[in-house]
Amino acid sequence: MEQRLTDEERLTLKTGAFGAVFLVSNADPGVLGVIRESIAASDALADASGTVKEALTTGPLPRLPRDSQLEIESVVLPALGQAVRILREKCPHDVDAYRELVLAAADRVARAHDGVAPAEAAAIDQIRVALAEPA
């Protein structure tokens, strides 16, 4: 039986999803790129449905660090793992949808401006690992 997510759990899902996009975008920064990447990410996240859509479209935006890539990783990657655990426990049929949505958004962001840079590819790999099933 599906359980409703708490506000804190929804914020964790949102921190993971928006944070993943920010992590990739920040991996290879550029002003024009950021605008294109924001649009690409919005399009990808708009594809969400059900519990995932509700989590991403309600409540406050997550507070993400802006100082360094390492600091962003230290917040976003654990949030992605936690989001998968929350969904597995409360809404197991939404785990794959969340995973696919986050990876699709990260990929769209990376491709939005001049193809995928090595730093962006590395960030996507980190996201994929964070979203993987725990051992």
C-alpha cells in the first residue's frame, strides 16, 4: 500500500532531483549554457507524474550550496540515495520513475549546451551511482 510522503521526504526527493541538475550544470559552467540548461531541466522535470510529480512541484525549493562542486556533491548525492530509499519504502512503483526522471534531466542539461563535457559526464556517473540500488 502506498503511503503519503511527509514534507521532509518530498524536500529530499526535490533536493536530489534539482540538485542533480545543478550538479551537472555546475560541472561545466557558462552563462549562456546555464539558461539553456535550466530550460532543458525544466522540460525533463515536467515529465514527472504521480508521487514524484507531487514531490517536485509542491513545497519550498531546496537550499543547495553554491560554493564548490564538492559541497554540492556532499548534499545532492546523499539526497538521491535517501530519495530512492524513501520511495522504495513508501511508493516502490515510483522508484524507477524517479531514477529515470533524474537521469533524463541530468542528461538533457549536459546536452543542452555544446554537447556533454567530461566534467558533466563524470557528474552524471556520480548521480547514476547515487541512484543505484544499495548493495
